[in-house]
Amino acid sequence: MSNFIDEAQIKVQSGKGGDGCISFRREKFVPFGGPNGGDGGKGGDIIFITNTNLSSLQDFRYKKEYRARNGENGRGKDQHGKGAADLYIPVPVGTILRDLETDEIICDLNIKGQEFRLAKGGNGGKGNARFATSTNQAPRIAHPGQEGKEFNLKLELKLLADVGIVGFPNAGKSTLISKISAAKPKIADYPFTTIIPNLGVVTYSDGKTFVIADIPGIIEGAHKGAGLGLKFLKHIERTKLLVHMIDVSQLNDRDPVQDYIKMNNEMGSFSNDLKDKPQIVVLSKTDIIQDEESINKIEAYFSNKGVEVFKISAITGDGLPALKDEIIKNLELLKPETTEDSEFPFP
């Protein structure tokens, strides 16, 4: 994930159809041979296909143009040109194709193994053998192959995760994901340790799993582009559930309640969907709390709002089992009636 790229611009073009051929039989003792020009072959299509082995759009940083092959031209002796192979372009699951000029969404590729045929190759032209009639037995006409179609695209990747961890820098998000999954993010005691999203898979009973993402870069003003916010707020739009982490260690001058309010304002300003997304509120770094009375006031604030909070220490592990159970319980409640077409169906 060190080269995480979530946006790219590319140009794609399907193949041109092969030209039809003008040809006549030239055989000994056959003075008036008929037309035998073959048809041209079809040009290759442009097909996007999702690949779960890809996690970013890094490949498109180096290759900007993709062209399918042209169909072969027709030949004499009624030989048709060979059709060109389709060009498959692999992309990560969660990739959105947009028209670069209009910014309109063409397709949202959010299913494992999903294929989308963006541009069909041009049809091959007809050879002169196709135009022979009783009144025109020696046609000198053939059709050219159709041109391929060209698109200028913007690719945009939105990660697919069941759970998104949000919070201001240094709230303990990376430590949490490292404790409940196999992800190994960079962890340090300064803000913006995480500058790329980290994905982890959490396993629980009967081999069931859910995918959790640590979303970096959200600070006050993020919805206007402050910090890394605009770059990564979009990645939590697909999540089913948010874990909202609030640092209550009192090792800085932050007000936990104000952090909670500001974070929700940032998400709501970016998207109404984020504002209404279910949240689990977590008070983190409880192992280094100095003033129990202030924590009681914070808990009272949330209690008055009818919001249940979970106190954890990712370092000591206190509260993690209860938080994990709460995440699973919420995901079960949010599970759709059918998960046949979802990329990461919650088991």
C-alpha cells in the first residue's frame, strides 16, 4: 500500500474493423471468375474487469493509453479477416469509471469478477463477394471497417470495507486496527502517521470475517480540502458502519466532545450519506487517563444524547472484546436480505 493511488486519467480506444476486400477468382479455364473478396474482421472491444489482487490504481500512473487491436482486412478466395481479441483492463474492486469531460459516472465496478464492456470494436467491412447479384455479377465495391470508439476516462477508487474507523489524527485508529486485524500500519505519537488507508480483515466465530479500514487525513475543514480530508473522506462512503474514535487521554489540549461534534460536522458537510451512517462511539486511550471526573462528564454528555460509548485501550486490550462484539452485532443488524451481488458480503 506504499504506492496507494486512488485517481487516474486514461484514454481507451476499441479496435477498428478490418476492411472488406475486392477480389475476383483467377483460375485457369475460368475466364469470367466471380467476386471472392472476404469480409474484414471485427475490432477488439475494451472490457474492464475487477481484480481482487489489485488495491490501488498505481498501474495507470505509468500507462495512460489503452488500445484494442484492429480486425484483419478481408482477403481474396473468400477469406475473411480474423477478429481481434478483446482488451481486458483489470481494476481494483470499487473502481468508478467517469467521463473525463462531463464527470458523469459510466459504471461503478464494485463486485468481485465484474466485467463491463465499455466500447465495442468496429465491425468489419463487407467484401465484394457480398454484393454479387444476378444483374451485377462482378461488383467492384467493398466496405471499409468501422472505426473503434474512443473514451477519455477518470478512474476513481473507493475502498470497499464493512467498517470505517474515523477520528482526528492521533486518536488511536491505527493501533486499533493493528490489534483486531492482521493489518500492520505505521504507528507513532505524532499526527498524520497514517497517510494512506489501511485495510484489515477481522475474523471471528465460524470463520466469519469483516473488513475494516483506518481512514486517515480527517481534520477540521477536511470537507473543504484541509489536510488529506477530501482525498480520503470518499473512502468511507461505501462502509456500512463507522467506528468514531475520540482521544480522551488528556495528553493534548483537545476537547473530546468538541472533537466529536467537529468530526460529525466534517462528514455531514462532505456527504449526507456520511452524516446518517450508523456509528459506534469509542473513547480511546483510557489506560492513561489522569482525571476520572472529566471522563465522567464526557460519558454524561453522550448519555444525555442517548449515545452509548465504549471505553477502550488498544495498548492493553481493555474493552476490545466488547467493541468487537458490538461491531459484529451492528453489522448483523445492517446485513441486507440478500448478499448475492455484494463484493464483501457479511457472512
